[in-house]
Amino acid sequence: MRSQAVSTTGRAFRPRTQRESCEMSLLSMDRRVVGNKRTSLVLSLGMATVVVSMMQTLTVPILPIIQRDLHAAPAAVGWVTTVTLLAAAVCTPLLTRLGDQRGKRRVLIGVLVAAVVGSVVATVTSSLPLLLVSRALQGSSTAIFPLALSILRDELPPTRLPTAMAAVSSTLAVGSGLALAAAGVLTQGENPDYHRVFLFSAVLCTLALVAVTLVVPPSSQVAGGRIDWIGAAVLACVLVLILLPLSQANTWGWGSVPTLASFGAAIVAGGFWVVFEKHRRDALVDMKMLTLRPVVLTNLAGILLGFGMFTQYIGISTFVQAPAHLAGYGFTASTVRASVEFLLPGAVASLVTGQVAGIFIRRFGARIPLAVGACSGVLGFTGLAFLHDTPASVIAAGLLTGIAVSCGFATLPIFIAAGVPALQNGIANGVNSIARSTGSSVASAVVITLLTSGTLPDLPGESATLATESQYVTIFLLGAGAFACVAVIAMFGLPTGASRPGGPGRPRRPRRSARSRDR
């Protein structure tokens, strides 16, 4: 008798028929196609997310050039940055809620179109009012990031979600570094032209628009309902009343009547908005969702993360550009060198860290990567405060702070996704984006105040505004303190079960027993 091969389970092997082989081949092909579509989705949304952070830092190196070419006062040119921040605050909550109600893909494409139009207008205009209009259109791009995260949650399976969110989130830091480096390189020479920088942003926004249009599928989950226009308008007023005095405090004065009146009006308007939203059937923001402990702590961590990120950018950039022969510190670096040599390595480290963080989030949850990243930020800022005598030490410290920022961007959306229903994910991430923007505004105001309040004596001309070295030590220690608070929130405040391998905010698929697998 001819013996028959037996498997380890005691059953005889049966050779596959031609039909079964074809079915297996088609199934394998389908899996490859699905995998390619998911990769394309993450790449296209990552490209769109680069636009967000790029718009926030794009004009920082070119403000003096804009002031010279447009013959504008420093206070007027400062609005080129301020109007973008205010537009982001006004548009992000409304646009993310529209994404939840009307479809995220549709709103995302509309936001990218606005960013393209704003970039094109800025490229061709030499009028300050039109430039401000274009920057307001670019400011609406802040809504891209929360919309992208919501699309990922709708389209990807739970096991792929943490890695994809981390990958897309890490591109935020890349966009900031890319914008600073590109602005420095494109404005080199004897006659620098700021229009080249906006042309660069127009090209990048157009590429992102094409990628999103071709790759992102229509929204699979739409909440519907009416739009709370009144709630959106009141919230916009509250945010403007908070962010405007923060951005103008060094011009108005922290104790001036406009600053104090704006903060007081923000408190009154905020109280009215909370009461109004509690009684709305189709509220812009669900107050119960907003007061959940994970959401509150995640937004607080977002404020601290934004503070640390902007402290890093402004602190390192101004420190390394200080003339060493006059100040006794710094490296007399040009704008290009400051961007490429000192800031770009941290941005690259953020991109790499985002990929690694996604793997750790899938295995261990989001708390550990957030806490480890925050500790890296503490080490980095402490090194900047006390070990800043050589370029290598500053670059190394920048790498550590870049890792911290990337871990924060990668993990905070995971806690949001785990804590809110899918149909509220867009507005929840939008609020978290506004929290980060608020932290960045506070950092900008605090850093500028410190740099202008303690200057070196007996210096000639423009050098008379150079800050003392101790002011930079204070700035970097404030950054370390911000990340230390993030570490405390991660370890003792946020839930331990967020983003287990089953996926954030979704039930795990039950494991099958060995007996059922053999059937």
C-alpha cells in the first residue's frame, strides 16, 4: 500500500485543486492591492500634513525681507504671522466639524484649494493687504491635520492605525524644518525675493491637492445634522481674544488696557459659549466630550507640546545667529546655516522617530512612547541650557527635542481616538490642534519678552538688542519644564489602556481557539 502524508494534527494532506490554487492567488493579489492603497493613503495624507506646519513657520526667516520690499513698519509686518494664527483658530473647529458632518475628503480638498489660492496670491502680490488675505487663506490649512487623522481612523483597520497615525503626525515636524530651510535657501544672494518662498509653497500645496484628490476615498462615516454657526462664531471670537493679545503683547504691553481687556472679554465670551453649547442639540463641540479626563489631559499636553516645539525653534534659531564676538555666545550663523545645520537635523530625527513610535504604540500603547519622548525633551532642553558652547552639543540637544516633539505628535491623536466616538473624532482633533497652536503662541510671546527684557549693555547699533546668555538659559529651562509636565501627564494622568494592539477606541477581535483554527 502507498502511504499517505499526514499532518501534525493527524489528518491527511489533500493536494489543492486548480480552482483552489487560483482562489488563493487572487486572494494574495487582493491583499497586495489593498496594502498598496493603504500605503498610498498614508503617503498622500502625510504630504498634505506637511503643508500645515510649513505654513506656520514659512514666513519666520523672511519677515525682514517683506518689511524692506513693502516699505512697511515692523508692527504691520508682524501681522503676516499673526493673521495666519488667527485664521487657523477661527477655521479649524468649524472645518473639522464640517468634515464630521459633510464628509472629510470633501472638506480636506476644499482646504487644500484655499491653501493653493493663498500661496498663488502671495506669489504674485506686492501689496501688504493682499499678502495678509493670502496668509489668512493659508492659515485655514491647520484643519488638514485633524481631518487627515479622522480619515485614517475611518479607512484603516485597528492594527494598522497606530503606525499610520504616527507616520502622518511625524510629518508635522518635517514641514517646519523644510519650510525654514527652504526659506533660507531661496532668499540667498544680494537681492533676496520673498516671492520665491511662496511659489515653493504653491507647488507643494498643489502636489498635496493632486495626491489627496486621486488617493483619498469618499468618507465612509458622515454624522449629518445642522451646522452650529452661532457656536462657531462665538468660539472664533473667544480664540481671537486669547491669541491676539498673546501675539501682540510685546507691542501693546502685558499690562496695557488692550491686552487686559482682550483677556477679560475672552473669559466672558468663553463662559457664554460653554453655556450656549450645553443647550444646543447640534452643538459645534459636545461639552461632555470636551470635559472627559483623557480629552482634557490630552489637550493640556498639546498646549505644553506646542510651547516646547516653538521654544525649540525660536530659541535655537536666535541663539545660534547671535554674533559670538559681541555676545560671548552663539555661532554668528546665517539664516541658512541656522535652518539647515541646527534645525533640519531635529526635523529629520522627528520623521524617523515617528515611524519607530508607531511600532511601539502598537505593542505597548501610547503612554510609554509619550513619556519616553518627553524625557528626551527634558534632556535636550537641559543640554541647551548648560551645554551650548559648541555646534555639536546644540545639534545633539536639538535631536533630543526633535524626538520629543515627534513622540508627542504621534501619541496625542491616539488618546483622542481612544477617548471619543468616531463621529466626533474630527472636532476633537481640531480642538487639540488649537491647543497646540495656543501653546506655540504662548511660547512665542514668552520667548520674545525674555529676549527683549534682558539685553547686553554698551553695544552699538542693532547689536544693542542682543539678549544676555542667562535669558537663553531661562528660555531653555522653561522648555524642559514643559516636557517634564508632559511626562507627568503621560505616566499619571492618561489612561493605561489607550491604543493597545487592538486599536484605539475599537473593540478587539476575539482570538480563536486552537480547536476552531483546526476546523
